[in-house]
Amino acid sequence: MKPLGLLLVMMLPMATASTALADGAKEAASAEDPTRLAIGDGGYVKLSALLQGWLKVARQSDTSSTFRIRRAEIKIKGEIIKDLFGFGVMIDPAKMLEQDVTKKTLYDSAGQPVVDQDGNPVTISDHGPAGSILQDLWVSVLTKYADISIGQFKIPVSWEGLNSSGKLVFAERAVVSGAHAPNGILPKDHFKGYGDRRGMGAKVEKKFKYVGYFVGLFNGQGRNRLDLDNFKDLAVRVEGYPYPGIMIGGMAYMTLRDKDGQANATDRWEGDFRVAIDPVIFQAEYIRGRDYDENGKGRTSHGFYATLAWSIIPEVQIKVRGGGFDYDVSSGDNALWEAAGGLTYFFDKYDANLKLDYFMYKSTAPSANVEHQVIFAAQAHF
């Protein structure tokens, strides 16, 4: 036999053994968690989803109702190299359904407004362009003391806004932490809560037994948007865990800029507290913000909420919430108060449950009506 052939024959058992070892490592990795698919050097990939369907009934001067696909989040995450190099991406096709609707006047061929029988201009609904379904995307280097990520993810403003939508006590977040103000209560361009926002950037974070931290640098333009200037937003959040189930947190978020009156700059300060010891959950947040317009003029706003939930039996939870948001503390006509109560039935805790929640919103604007909402929500998560 020629030397090359002899060498190949000798290497064949070694190659077979190496393949067997690699396959064995992947099988062992898969056996640790059968919901994960083994990849790379001892790594894994995992698919998960959060699905929520709503029936929403609202009343101001009249009553409206609609079915809604609230969330259809599909997430893929994993590690290429175990405990060293991770990744993740999350999309939400339901975002394609959340288009802004504006009223536009209808004009005739001569360029004159079309009027109805009472002489009023006829308007039509104009749907804006659909938003992107991309929510999160990150690539991470994982270490013992710091996980370093670059991509797009939530900014750490509001504990409730930062954490999973699948573990909310109520069907919708509190007004200050991310819910939209009801139509007609405050002008739509006035308000979306401080939290539940995303941005492109980089972050360093880690949680330990008694403390956790988050430091991030963001474009400051929102999700799926490149930076429009050279100023970045810095976020720092610190959490303490003095006892299992108890969290005390604080956060600062600010635009790094040349001067205090920098146009389009943003500042946020927050304190929050949470106790989750069965059968009780109590959580509260206070957030204060300052925003500068295109001329560098500042506007101060602030808001809070407190939520209390009690599982009277393992399957049934009763809950109440109160809070408010003041869009401009210099004016008395821009505050929105909220009160809520409801029931949750757990089939399998947060993976399968039903919520029946009531919300009341009251504005300080003299011409605004009180709005009442009832939301029935079904959630599936895996």
C-alpha cells in the first residue's frame, strides 16, 4: 500500500471517533434541555413565542369594541460557544397592524374641498406606512462579570417597560411605563409612556445574587432608526436584591450633549420597588423626565404607578392599580390619571392564562371625557 493510502487508513478511525465525540457532545447538550437544539461548540439555539389576542371595549361619549392581535412575538436566541458567545433576534408581525391613522380632507378635481349636506368638509382615513416587525437583535460576548451586547433592544427606562410583556400583571402596562394615552383623552402627539421603548446601541449588564447593573449607549432615535446626530444617549440602571423576591432599583438616562438646552435632548430619572413573594405581588415606580424641543426649550414631566396583586388560590389572581402621568408640570391641563382592577386565571402561570381587566382614565383637561376600557386577553407563551 502506498504511504498516502496507509496514512488515510490510519486516520479514518480517529476521524470517526472525533465525529462520534462531537455528536455525543451535541446529544448531551440537547439532553440538558429538550427544548433546545444543540449547535456550535457546546452551544444551543432555542425558539420561543408570546401570543396575545384581545377583545377591547371602550366608552367615552359612546361605546366602541374591537378584537385585536396585541402581540405575536417570535424569538430565536442561543449561544454559538457555550457561556461565551450568544445571539438573539425577536420579531413581532403584529406591529404591521399598528399603523397610524390620520384624517385627510377630500378634494375634488378642481382642488376644492368636498363638503357633505351640512356644508362640512368630507374627510377620509389615511393609514400611514406599516412599521417594521423587527423588535430586538443582539450579538453578545458573555463573561463572568459582564455580558456585552451590540444591536437593538429595550432601553432600561421603567422596570415594567424593560421587562417581559408576557409577565405583566395587567393586560396593558401602566400609563407612565409604556401604554398609549386613550384617544381623545390627551393629544396623541403628547404621549406615549417613558418605557417599553427600543433603540440601537450597545450595553453591558449582569445580575448577581444581591445586585444587578445595566450600562447602555444608544442612538436615541428609537427602534430601527440610524442616528441623526452625533449625540448618544447614556443609560445606567442599578438593582439590589436584599431578599429573594424583593427588588429595589434606580435608573438615570440622559443625552450626552454640549449644553443643558440642547435641541432634542432627553433626560430621565427613576426609582422603583417590587416585592414578589407568593401569594402577593406589589410593585411601584416613579419616573421624572425632561425633554428639549428643536429650539432647546425644556419641558418637565413625571409620572408614577403602584400595583398590588394577590393570588387568592394558585389559579386565580385579583389585582388593582393606580397611577398618573403629567406631560407638562408647568400646566394643569396635561395630566392623565388611571385606575384599574381585574382578574387573571392561570392555566399554567405566565405560559397560559386569561385576563379580564377594567381601566379608567381621567384627564385634567377641562374638555376631555373620562374613558372606561374593558380588556379580555388570552395569552400563550412557550
